[in-house]
Amino acid sequence: MTLPANKDVELSMSTARGTSKYVAVREHLLTRVQGLEPGARLPSEPQLCDEYGVSRITLRHAVDGLISDGYLVREQGRGTFVVEPQYRTRYRERFADAVTGFHSQQTSDGFEVTTSVVELAEFPAGEPTASQLGISSADRVARLTRLRSVNGTLHHLAVTDLPVSRFPGILDEDFTDASLFSYLGETYGVSLKRNDLLVSIKAADEFIAEHLDVALGECVLAVASTVFDADDRAVSYGMAYFTPQNSEIAFGLHS
């Protein structure tokens, strides 16, 4: 099935005053694909360029944006297609006024969080974990590696290091579908105060590519996180790698 032509395009484009052609095309295309069944195919780029009266560069920019947002998929040699609805939802993790943890944040928004524990084992801290936690590189940490999903959609891969000397019982815990920060609060009385973040783009190595089901070398969003308690003592240090098609990161700054 092919995406039908829309006779109101010229009118819609001409009334989008103050809006760039790219934005106008993207918004119009979005409205059209949202009403279609998965598997519907877009007309060719030349057809859409003629329909919207824009250059191929502008049209490609608009389509690429909808592909990035999970509404469309481009198949080499076949065309561009509307995809299944579950790939259209991006679940946002917010970093603002309070350190709540991913599990608590998503469940409070009404979403179901599921966790698969890839590994929970003891390792020497090494760097940069030792520097971030304020311990020796030879000190032992519990390394918790998890795949987190929201409403059944894979969201991110999280690798978290915690000092074993401070949390000796952590290696015996099962964090499948459980909140790490809730456990620390309930078992050790930890009150979270601050979360220092460093956001970067990383090319997926074999470990990330395998677990996030992305191509080797594909760019993913990487967030380094050091969490502190009310006494300004480092509680955990970790890296989270987010799937580009299903995840968003939001920051809130308040004075």
C-alpha cells in the first residue's frame, strides 16, 4: 500500500507563514503517516518534492526526521514505510529537581518498567570508577549491568558500580524488575541528594551493539552518572547507553 497524495498540500504549505519549509513538510507528513496502517509506503522522493514544491534536500531532511523519531523506516531498494506503532513511543528520562531513579520516575508516570539483569559481580574499581567514588582503584565494587525496558520497549543499557565495603549485601540481591535506589534507601538508609551527569555520543562497541540491538559503530547517547547522598558522599557511578529510536533525555534548570 502506498501513501496517497494529498490535494491540500499546496494550501497547507502556503499558510505555514513564519515556518520553514522543512518544518512545514515534516508536520504535514507526520499528520498523514499517523493515520495510516503499518506497512504503508511513501511515494518516491521526486513525487513528494513535486507535491510539496520543495527541493530534494528539504524533503530528505523532513523524512529523515520522521525516521529518527520512529514513524518511518527506509529500506534500501524498496522505499520508505510506516512502521509499527510501538516504535513510535519515546520514553523520556528527566533530570531536574530531584534524584528519583529511572524506575520510580517511569512508574510514577504510569509506565511499566521491566529489568533484565545481565550481570551482578564483584570487580576491582579501576578508573574512572575509583575517582568518581573517591576510593582506591584496587577497592572492590559491585558492578550491576541491566537492560531496562518501558512498556515492553527496550530503553537503555545501564552499568552501575557501587562500593562493596559500603553495601556488602548488594551482591546477594536480585534486581530483576526492582529499583536499585529504593533498595539502597530501604536497606542502608541512603537519601539521594545530587546526580552529576556527563552526556556524550558514543559509537556502539560490540558489548553495546549486542545488548541494544544496534549496528556496530552506530551512535548512541551515553550518560555518565555519579550519584551522591545527603552527606555529599558518592553512592554510585555508572554509564547508561540509550537506544536512539526509543529514548529521550530531558534536563530542567531552576534558580
